[in-house]
Amino acid sequence: MDTMTQKERMQLFVNEMWRWFDVHKRALPWRDLVVADPTERAYRILVSEMMLQQTQVERVKVIFKRFLEQFPTLTDLASATNADVILAWRGMGYNSRALRLRDAARAIVTEHQGTFPTEMTDLLAIKGIGHYTAAAVRNFAFHLPTPCIDTNIRRILHRTFVGPESADGTWATNDASLLEIAEEVLVYALKKEGKTTADWHAALMDFGSMIQTKRSPKWNLCPLTRKKIMKTTEKNFPVAFTPSKSLKKEPGRLVGSTFIPNRIFRGKIVEELRDAEKGLLLDEIGSRVCIDWDPAEHRAWLTLLTEKLIADTLLERRRNRYVLAQ
């Protein structure tokens, strides 16, 4: 029977996380930045956070460096055209993120006179910056303790203080409740001499990425499991995850026997146009992104995809040719 109190669990959790992090901390180019200007430090954090959304760390490490070589400062990015940003985003996917990042830079330049805001209300007022990203900027760039929830933090806190997720990947409690836990835990974490809020959130993210992963946690390497701190164990962990019935099927189409989401085709369209200075005709795009391209069958569908990309300001149509938006 588990007789551990919540406060005891929090203190033990914090102790074990710090021990683990001292040994296993990852070296990442957006951590421990030696950048004196707080705005430029925050700019680099914002770039990394936007890139890390739905993209693996190893890929981001490469493109982060390349992107900053092209746009070394906040003002450089704010003055970039759509095409400049989309070209620099090559290899990342989800290209609309690049424009949201550039638009956020413009908002900081125009609405905050080029000085990166530090208050949550100001950060959240910038279109494209959500609660987690705003908190990450505060934690990592300004060292302002701010509880937050991302996929890794949610997973660790829920498994430790609530229990395992269900087989369909849903959680027994909501983010508002987990945010309260995160705030309490952060108080314990910052009692550790020499540690910062940036260190603590890096520790959580590393632990979630390396040990308490979504589908195959490394139970034999997990110190929280060994010390019986975590309410989730190998025994009560779902054997297999099944898709939630509440999830809607992503739009796309069958290519042969394989279902391909429309977002994959949209990414391919942008990728083809990156190297087409004079643009491409609709049929030329179709033949490049669809191995089964049939103009009679697929032209109307492809037109809808290109119109969506135009609406998202990723593409422009010039007469009958498509180009990257300027």
C-alpha cells in the first residue's frame, strides 16, 4: 500500500531528478547560452522552441544553427520575406511554423520596440506564442521561474503523481491540475543550491525524452521506479496504445494501399517550390509530389491544397504558375 504523502513524493521526486540530470544532461545548442543581450538570448530560445514543435531534436540541432546563420538577430528575422523564411526552414516540415516565428519577431519589433517582453501577459498577446512557449522563454532566457506543461512534462508529472495514461493515450486529469503540481514541484526544485529554473525544466525534458518515453519507458533505468516514487509502474502501464475513438481521421488520400495525409503533400509542394525559381504549373507540381498523378482524377484535390497554402501565405499564384510567397 502506498502511504507516501504528496509532499514526501514531491521532495523525493525532485531529489532523484537532480541526481539523474547531473549525470545525463544533454548538450544542446540552445542551452546555457552565453549571450549577454537578453532579447537576443530570448530570440534564440523562441527559435528553438518553435522548431522543436513536432520535430526530432537531432534534426533541429542542425537546422537551428543554419537558421541563425541566416537570421542572427531578432530584427534580421523580422525583416525577412516569406520566401526567405520558408527557404531557411528547409528540412523542418510544418512550414507555417516558420511564418508564425517571423510574425512573432515582427510583433516584438513593432509593438515592444525590439525588446523581448518578459511578462506572461505580454508574451501571450503575441500571436503564435502559447502558454508553454511563453513559459519556456521565461525559464530558459530570463531565468524567471514559470511552471509549464509540454508533452514530456505532462507525461512525467502524470505518471509520478496521478498514475498511468489510459490505453488510448488520454489522461486522468487535466493540464490545469498538472500545472498546479508543476508549480508546487518547482518550489522544491529551486531549493537546490546552484540550480536554476532553466536547469529544472531541461531535466524534465531530458528525462521524458530519454527515460519516461511515451510508448516504451526504460523501467530498468528509471530512478523513480527503483525508489517507488512513481505511481506508474511496468505492471499498470498500458500494454499497447490504441487510437482514441474521439480522434478524427486526418484528411488525405490512398496512394496504392497507403494512406497519406494532406499535410505530407502540402510539405512536398513547398519543398518542390523551394528550388523552382520560376515556379511550377499545377500539373508539374502534381507529377512531382504524387507518384500516382492523374490530372483528371487529382487536379481538383491538388487545387484545394494549393489554395490552402496560398491562404496560409506560403504560396502565391502568378498567372498559372505557383511560387513561394514573397
